[in-house]
Amino acid sequence: MSIKSFGLMKTRTMARTMARAMTGAIAGAILLAVPALAHHTDITLDFDQIVEVSGVVKEFHIMSPHSSLYVTVADENGRRADWPLDLESPGVLARAGWTRTTIVPGDEVTVTLHPLKDGAPGGKALTVELPDGTMMSQAKMGD
């Protein structure tokens, strides 16, 4: 084997190694991105609808990555259902004027929201009208 052919073999081996490393890196990036994408998808929400519900606050949590509000809502027949509502992150809520005591269990509130596509109680809250009439939104700075 000549020095010239040894250099060619070494170059081919390095190219194969680099190709394998790139393939592994791309596969790893895809595997890491899928859970993040799934977490941040709003595929279950009906963005063509905005509904309004009124009820009593059961729970309110400002926490990362997304805050939440649970409201007990009575339907026209008096049946009660808990509506789990997604809110924005703590930072976004803070910039919009929310605090951990903005809403407390027992408050009567009216919420506008994008409902779930399957018709189940729940969705993504847009605004919350507090008992004193104050309207809280989740607008991000600059919106």
C-alpha cells in the first residue's frame, strides 16, 4: 500500500465518521425537539371560537412553564363542571399586572377563552373579569 492510497483511505474513514456524527446529531436534535413541540402545541384548542363562561374559582396557580386557573361552572341545567384553563407563563402574567393574589378560590369570575375542540370543559383563557369588574388580560408587552 502506498502512502498516497493510505491517505485516501484515511480521508474516506474520516468522511464516514463525520457523516455518522452528523446523522447522530440531527437525530438527537429531532428527538429533543419533538417533546418541546408537543408541549407547546395548542392543537387541542378551537381558535375559531371564543366563548364566555362564568363560575367560581376553584384553584389558581402561577407557575412555570404555564399558569392555570380552575373554574367551577354550572350549565343551564345546574350541573357543575370544573373547567381547567391554561394561562401564560409567570413572566407574561406579571408584565400584564397579575399577582398570586389577583384571583383567589371562591372568587366569582367571567372568563373568555378558546375552548377545547372536543367540547370538553376547558381551554385557553384570554381574559378574566374579576369580582370588582376589573378585566385582566394576558397581553404580552408590545401586543
